[in-house]
Amino acid sequence: TRALLSLGRPPGRAQGGGSGIYLMVCTARDRVGARYKVQENIERFFTRFVEEGKATVRLREPAVDVCLSKANASNLKNFLSAVRLAHQGTDTGALPLSALVPAKTSEVEKPKAKMIITSRRDYPLTKNFPYSLEHLQASYCKLARIDTRVLCLKKLRKLDLSHNHIKQLPATIGDLTCLQELNLHDNHLESFSGALCNSTLQKSLQFLDLSQNKIKALPIQFCQLRELVNLKLDDNELIRLPFKIGQLDHLRFLSAARNKLPFLPSDFRKLCLENLDLFGNPFEQPNPLVPNIQLKIPLTLLECAARATLNYRIPFGCHLLPSHLCEDLEVAKTCQCGSACLSSFIQITVTMNLHHVAHTVVLVDNMGGTEAPIICYFCSLACYSQFLDRYLQTN
């Protein structure tokens, strides 16, 4: 129960002496408040967890425990010091005493958890947002950037900033450790930073709406957001999906309609979706007989070492290798045979029925198709030849 604690004398009580000092507790149910005499009436203080904003004051008469929690630690210490002095009856003239009057409704009402703002004129400019907010919607407010006051709302679980003019996201959004849903639909975003992908959002973010922006590509680190369940990327300018999108093993709903995707990444095969929407993308016609050959023969020493590291699952990290080599290893391709390849490979696109990765598929085009081109990699001429033999026999 939210409460207001006051230490002071009732109105009209004469000044001087500690016997007239009371502790008053007001709640939403009892705004008039209960008053307890303080001088020589404290049985014990329990302050073991005062640094966490918790304490208990045990009274003698009546036998009551006043339990405090979720308080500001510094304010709580000052308050307990004042109560202790009043109990001892010394130096009461220096105590910060209050007039013991009924509390205002706003002082003891239940903390506000939800706030919805849908116009510029309703957006608060002079006062802070309640720190207790768990759901904040600020749409149609013509915001050009994310308000720093919003970034202080550590209890936020749902943040809806759709239909604004936001161009860039601050990395400090990653400090919202409880954030589960982030809606940025219909803004002016051109990118989604890698710093956000490496923040605490990795463990919390489940819903992300980036639709109707100007994003051309997502960073390599995007697939670190592994708790994502619902991802909306419609109506952007995406020319590719994240290379390691298959790492999003919790993803169930994906929409990337009306972008500029020519094909899907190889890792797309690993997804297990309930609903998929890729309508309106200019997918290329796959042609496995026209490969993109990036194969270097003989293989360079770097390529050999990289393949061996990945194929034999040798541990690596920035404490062992330069960071740029670690980044290269993390985005290595996988051949149809299961072996890794770094910068020496053969690339083709083949047709994949999207029902292989999703239960419900929105038609890819107006012709009723549910197929899309997907990239395949081969680590050698031998692997490509084997694929080609099977492909020609089938067709």
C-alpha cells in the first residue's frame, strides 16, 4: 500500500518538548491518517536493508510495526534519524516537523502504471512522467527525438512512440532493462544501431515494430535480440534481411512486406514461424545454373585457418584474435555439406517454399505464390557439382 509518512505536531498543539510529536501514516483508504506518539514509544528500529529502501519501526503502544519498502534510501535514512531524535526527546527544535493534516489523494493514490498520449497538446512539457509507468504511448506528438525523461522510466515494459518524426534512436534505450515491447511504427528512422542490439534488450525485448520507416539494412548484431517473438519490418527500404536471422529461435511472427528484398539469406531456413508476410518484394528469379563464383584456388592461409576453426569448433574470442577476425568468423557462410567458408565460396539462389519455415504464409505476389529465392553457398567445386547433378536430374 502506498503511504505518506509525516513526523510533526497536530494543528493547534503548542510548540516545544517532544511529547507532542507524532508519527502519522496516511494511505489511500485512510487519508485522515493514523497517529502514533513517538517520544519513548519506539521499541526497536529494523534497518538491516535500509540501503534497499526497506525498514521497520516497532512501536510499544499500540503494538504496531510500521513497515517501509520501496523508499528512497537517502530520504529513508533522514526520516529514521528524525524519528530516533523525537523518540529520545532531544533537540526537537531542529527536527523537520510537518503539520499533521490529511494527505492529498495524489500523494497516496496507486502509482500510475499506464499513460496514453495521442496529440502534441497533451504531451507534458513542464513536469516529469511518473516513474512508476510500465506502459507509455506517445503517438502523433511530432517528436523529432526520444525524450530523455522517457529514458529514466526504468519500469517501462511497453513503449509506443509510433507516428512521430524520430530519426535516430539513442543507445540509452538499452538501459530500459524491463522493456518488452517497442513500437516505432511510422517514423523517420534510417538505421537501428548495433549498440542497442548488444544492450540489455537482448534479454527483455519480445516485440519490435520498425515498420514504415526508411531503414535499408539492419546491423549484424541485430540477431543478438534472441528473445524477439514478433518482428515487423514492413514498408521500409530493406535490401536484405539480417545474415544470421536463424539465430532468432523464439521468433514466431515476421512481416517484411513492401521492401526491396531481392532474395532471402541462407540462414532463413532455420526459422520456425507461425506467420510470415513477405508480400510486395521484388524477388529475383533464381537460376542455379548461373553461380556467383568467389572461390579462390588454392585457398588462402586465412581461409584454411578460418574453416578449421569453425569446422572443428575451436573456441575463439577477442582475447585470442583481433576483433576484425572474430567478426569475420561470426558471419561465415555454411556450405550445403555443413562445412564453413569465409570469403572463398560459390553462391547461387534457389527457390524455397515458405511453408517450410512458417505455418501461415501471406502470398508473396498477386499470382498466389508462396515461394521465394534463398541464397545457397558451396565451399568447393565438388559440393556445387553434386548439387548441380541432383538439380538437373530433378528438373
